[in-house]
Amino acid sequence: MNQDRVEGNWMQFKGQVKEQWGKLADDDLDIIAGKRDQLLGRIQERHGLAKDVAERQLDDFQTRNPTQFFERT
């Protein structure tokens, strides 16, 4: 998936991400810009979660929102 498409999809789904993890600030979401590993780190940091818990939440979120909008790194 090219970067333009990732960024466009990210803009579309950013609201759903913030709804799921409300402690993420708009600045966090702008920095993340569709990068899964950065989102995972911010979820851990802002919500005080262990990596495995944050990964499980993110996997569940992606299952419920199957459109690929994360950049694979």
C-alpha cells in the first residue's frame, strides 16, 4: 500500500482510533499517521498498558475494522 493511500485512510479512521483510545491526543494521532508500531507505543504510554495487552486491543480493533489502514513496517 503506498504512503498516500495509508495517509488518506488514516485520516478517515483517526476518529475511530481516538474513540477506542480516548487518552490519545490529536498530536499523537498526527505523529502516528497510520504507523501501527507507533500507535501501539502511544497506546501503551498513554493508557499505561503492557505491550501484550495493547497488542491484543489493537488486534481486536483491526478485526472489528478490517480495512487496512496501517502502514506495515
